[in-house]
Amino acid sequence: MVRRFVSRLSVVAALCAFAGSAEAQSGSITGKVTNAEGGTPVVGARITAVSGLRTAATVVSGDNGGYRITGLAAGMYAVTATRIGFSAKRTDGVNVSGSGAVTLDFAMMEITTRLNEVVTTVTRGATPEKILDAPASISVVNSEQITNVPAATVADYLKSTPGLSVSTGGMMQSNIVSRGFNNAFSGSMLVLQDYRYTGVPSLRVNVPALFTGTSDDIERIEVVNGPASALYGPNSADGVLHIITKSPFQSQGTTISVDGGGNAMLQGAFRTAGVFGDNKWGYKFSGSYFSATDWKYNDPNEPATYPVLTNSLRSGQPLQRDFSDKKYSGEFRLDYKPNADFDNIINAGYSKILSGIDITTAFGAVQARDWSYMSLQDRLRYKGFFAQVFYNANNSGNSSRYDTTGTFYLRTGLPVVDKSSVTVAQVQQSFHLGKNSLVAGIDYIYTHPVSDSTIFGRNEGTTDIHEEGAYIQATMP
């Protein structure tokens, strides 16, 4: 009995000696996690050591921000620190020896976390709802992101938005697509500004350079990826992009900005807003000017001299591209808001491309000159009721197909006449029945294209489009 007891003690002693030897041959990583601003400890940060594709260990920082990872085999490790409310930190190439300890501290930067933002695109502002409750996949570009991104057009703010394809054809020209393939002249996506269509009326193509607002005036951009609901009306099957500008009630004051950059780029903008009449009325003025020299490219399909064509006043003249980009825009807005349930907003906008080059698919590039865009809008909201009427007009700068002062095709020298307009009236009512919601509405769209046969040819005069429709949509949990 005594001999067996001694043997067991010997085995236990041997195991303890082996464990002590193994501990002595393993390495460790220790350190402290602090806030980069102030140096206070960050409690509950997850520290993970990874070797190759294998996670070696994960620990959590303590009350003083300290952490210790032990039992690491000798080798190289990538160590990350993560914590909600802080930007993640990562250090590669941490060399752990067989019996040593490595000290690695993390200084984490605190960030603002946005959870379940409120969006208004889904129901035209009648009933704002949280983004996770909306019956669609929605991405939001907020004002903070817009402020931190220098941009020539609105499209520049969307290049990192999930589900979007943004192609650039110059300093001012770009196209945005949510579904399908992008191209040089895209109108598949429905683009709105404050619930109003922004596309060129006749061709329904999107030209971000004709945006009438300023970057300082954008509150957020809501993007609906994929097929939209019936609430948006026609032309929404390929996604919706909604630019929402700031209310004068929430953003009073005056801002002036001046930007400069490569290609002789110069951009200036101003915005002023205020309230009056016992804070029931609000007003806003904004404007911008942009100029730059575009990237120089000569299309081999463009002739040295324009061909001799019937009724072409440029026949035989030498072709010379104008690479200067110049545009300006301005808006005026008047709000009446006597209480939280009611508001009536009148908005007028104007933009003009003085000079620029735009790419089309079938006819090559066009030299844009004095291309203007105008919009008038009146929208009303009372609790769950929404109604609006707006008018958009477009002018390519030519009075007729014999005019040479405005926009023209670079391959042929022929002028582009586009004096089209669109008039829209919309009414919508929302109802809530417990956890269920019901939305019903009526839309009317009248498109009046005018091109003096330069776009629609012999169909000119028979191209007016009248669209009427009604919808009803139910959302149930």
C-alpha cells in the first residue's frame, strides 16, 4: 500500500513539472487599452490574437483597460482591438518568442454610432419610419459624411454606398445605377430631390451636374436598392435615390465655402436660412458656382472638320473641343409650419451648365452650352396626408435646329434642341391600424417633349405622355 501511494505521488509531480515547463516555453502579449482622447481606460474591449488563419486567443480588457493573452506558441501574430463606439485597431507582425512577453498598447478613437436611422423616402414624408422597419433595403448617406467628402457633383458622395455603381466620364459627368449594368447615359434609377423628380423631362436621364442645390444644403441622401414599391410611381423598378435638403427651421444661419483643386478646379457656395412670423415661417437661399478644366481626350470618331449636312450651319468648319467646365445653380425655399402636424413648402430651383462635355451612347459626346434646368414645387403634409405638385423645365440652349449658340453633337456639329417639361401632381394618405399600416395614393404625370425634330425626328408633336395611376400598399408585421 505504501509503495503504490509513493508511485502516484511521483506521477503527479511529473505532470506538474511538465506543465511548468510548457508554461515556461509559451509566450504572452500584455498591454493596456485606452481612449485616444484623454487616455482613460477602455473597459470591455475584445483583444484577439490571430496566427495565420487561426484565432489563437481572445480576451477582454479589465476595469483599468489592461489585458493579458497567455499560452501563445512562438511565432508572428496579428492583434486586433474592437469595442462598440470605437474604431477598430489592428497591429500586424507581433513577434512572440517561446518564453517572452510582448507589451502592446492600443489607443482607440471614439466614433459616433448611428442605430436605426429614421427615413422618409418610403412614404413621401407622411409617416417617417425607422430604417429597419421600412419595407425596402435602404442606405443613408448623412450630412456628416457629406461634409467630409469633397465633391464636384452629388454622385461623388455615393461611390462607397453599398449596391450602387457610379461611373465617371469627366469632372462634371457621372452616372448612378442600382440594378443592372451602368452606361454612359443612364436613366434607369429614379432620382428625387425633396420628393420631386430631377431627371431631364424628355429623355428621363439623370444629370447630377444639373442639381439645383448645394452640398452644404444636403441633409441626407436615401438610397433604395432593388425594386421599389408602388409608392414611387413609374420608373422606380431599378431603385430610388432621394436627396433631402435641410429645413430652415433646423439649420438657421449663413455658410460660405470655397474649394479648389487640380484641373484648375474652383468651387464656391453659400447658404443662408432663417425664421420669422413667430417661428411659423422659414426661408432659405442657396447658390453655387463651379469651374474646372476637364481631362483632355479627343475621340477618334470625331472628324477634323464637320461633314457637309443639310441644314447644318457648321458644315466644313474645324472641330475643336472646349474642355472648360462651368456651371452655377441656385434655390429659394419658403416653409410654413404652424405646428408639428402641418407644413407647406414652396421651392424654386435653377441650374445652368455654361460649358461642359457630356457622353451619350449612340451619338457620341455633346458639347453642352447654356444648358439650363428649372423647377417649381409646392408640397403639403398634414399628419398622414401628403400632396404635391411640381413642374420641371429643361432647355439645351438652342432656340431651333438652326441655332448654333447652344448644345451640339461633336461628331456631326448638329445642334441639340430640348425644351421639354414635365408636370406632376401626387396625393397620398397613410393609415395605421394597430401594428398594420396602409398607404393609398393617386399620381398624374404629364411629359411634354419639344426638340424641333433634333431628338424625336418625325415623331415630333406626337410624343406627349400622360400617365395616371393609383396604388394601395399594406405593411404588416
